[in-house]
Amino acid sequence: MTGFRTLSSGLRALQPAAFGADPSGERLARIRRSPHFKDGVFQNPGGNTNVRPSGGTMREMGKSYLDKEQRARRAPEGTLPVHATTLADLAAPAATGLRLTWMGHSSVLAEIDGHRVLFDPVWGERCSPFPFAGPKRLHPVPLPIAALGPVDVVVISHDHYDHLDMPTIKALADTDTLFAVPLGVGAHLEHWGVSPDRLRELDWHQETKVGGLTLTATPARHFCGRGLRNTQHTLWASWVVAGDEHRIYHSGDTGYFEGFKDIGAAHGPFDATMIQIGAYSEFWPDIHMTPEEGMRAHLDLQGGQPHGVLLPIHWGTFNLALHAWAEPGEWTADEGEAVGQTVATPTPGEPFEPGGDLTTARWWRPFGGTVARHWKTPEPVATEPKQAATPAELDLANER
């Protein structure tokens, strides 16, 4: 039966190829040796994290999903636009040496110091193991994956369907690109045709070199899993990419945690951060960040002060939560204005250079994307303090 494989247990049950494969052999041995693997599963920073609502909460969440008024807020009025000249714009080299192109959701092409890095590429119509069900795109892909041109390395944050898309990986498997993935995720890629010699599979705090770039897998607060049998044997990560002149950070999916300060101290400051600020909910507060938390994470990564450019990701492409579809973008822009932090808000496919002209227009508003101003605005942070803040002062500011 095309597209299915027999379970390793020898049972007759079948599962879609998109479920991927469980780690085994030396890969599984590496997982078991990881200092972050305990009691048969990978552990989050600070211990266990609640990844699913309880039974009573599930009932409340179900009511919210079925509410007609709330459902209407979760979708735009019409198909969202994409940048019309992405292909032509990418043909010219980045004038400043760093250019980012948000392709939608968490997919970003980063051109950094002469190299091309593609984060969490998802070109599929749905983030699902099935082509006929699951969350569908709110906008088209800005350009075909084949038109993207050579990519030096594809970076994957974790194995959820909205970050690891089998058809996209299969298309990239036929190229010469390398893949940098968290520990265990390589099993999926090998199952889909990526040769082992093109995989760089890392635990937290490990790094690999690709050309003139150093890629480091850094901690995140999330979870993993694709199939019916979720073994929790693949790691999730955020990523630091450092070149000769520039350094950038991609959060993947994560809840807020104090470790952002440690990542910033070890690897920052960053010319640009790509921060998850969508698909949050009071029903799962530990695994996704709100716009307020995303801004706090960015400031933590930058040593406590506004610096560089924040590119909001994980919003505007798939309907994955109960909030209004444009709320993450609107509220993150509000947060930036409140603290004096530059927030880039390009339409999908619109390249920009953090060291050059930025797009900050709220392009979502004509598509039913006007939402109430954020209920809580953080206190402004001085962009040019008279003297450096002490660590105690920074901790106090971040707790507010």
C-alpha cells in the first residue's frame, strides 16, 4: 500500500509515512546517553512541562472552539497576500550581509555572511500527516520550493507537523543541502530519503560548522511527537547561527523560561531574532509564548536592552489556537512600540535586511485583522541608559 509501512512490532497495523520513524541503533544509544534524557523521555529546562490540557480544561476548550463568534475571529477575510516579487528580490545579494525572508509560520530563509540557511521549511498545504485533513494555509507559499535556489543548510527545530513537513523534506532531499536537526529527528529524515552523511544531529549546547557558519542547538521548552505512538524520543531545540559578521537566533516552539538569558549571555547579542509569538493559549501556557513573553525573551537574549530586530514567527499561516488570527502580529507590534524595540512585520515572502530598511506596516488590518490593543503594555525600557544596569536590576525589570 503506497505511502504506508508496517509497524516494527510486526502487527498488521499500518501508519502513514508522514509519521516518520522511531530512533533506533546508535541514534537511540546517543539519545539515552543525553544528559537531557531521563526516565525514558527528554526533559524540559526546569523539569516536566504540561503539554496537554486536563479533562475539565478540554471541555472548556471544546466550547471555545465551537463558539461561532470566536471561530470567525480565527480566520482572515479572504486569502492573505504574499509578496509578489520574492524571486526577483532574492536574486540580488544582501547589501548588508544579512537578509531574512519570512515564508510564513516559522519558515524563514536567512542569508547570512554569504550562506543560505532555511529554518523549519513547510511548503505543504496542510500541517498534517494527511493531505485531506488538518489546518490549512491562510496564504499561498510565496514561491515554489524548487525556485528557492541552493540552500547550504536546512535547520529543523522539532518534529511537529507545522515545522517538519514530509513533502518539503523529500523535495530538499534531492538537493545537496545539509540538515541540522535536534537529536533523534534524523530518524524521520532518513526514513524520507535523506542520506545519513548529510545530517548534523545535535543535542543542546552542541555545535556544527557549515562553511563559515557555526550552528548551535540551544534549549527550548516544548515537546515532540508525530505518530499515534508518541515515544518522546526526539529532542526540540532553538538555534543560534553565527557567521563572520552576523549572528541570528530562531526560537522554534517554546514556552518562556529563564534560559533565554543564558543563551543570550553565551551567544548574543543578535542582529535578529525570530521569535514564536503565536498559537498561545491559557490552556497550554507552558509550551508557546504570548507576544508579551516573546518580547521578554528577545530582550533576555539581548542582555536586557532593545537591540537588533525581532521578526515574529509562528503566526498568520495556520489556524492553531483560539486567539484572533492577527492578534499575535498586532500585539507584538504594540510590545515593540512600548519598549523601543524594532519589530519587522513583512508580508510572507518579503525579504528585508535588519541593517537596512524595514517593513513595519500592519499589513493584516485590511483582511479583518484589526484587534483590540494589547490589554497589558510593558513599561518602556531605556534604549540608551546613562549607565549599565546591574544584573539585579535586569532581573527585576524582566519580572514585571
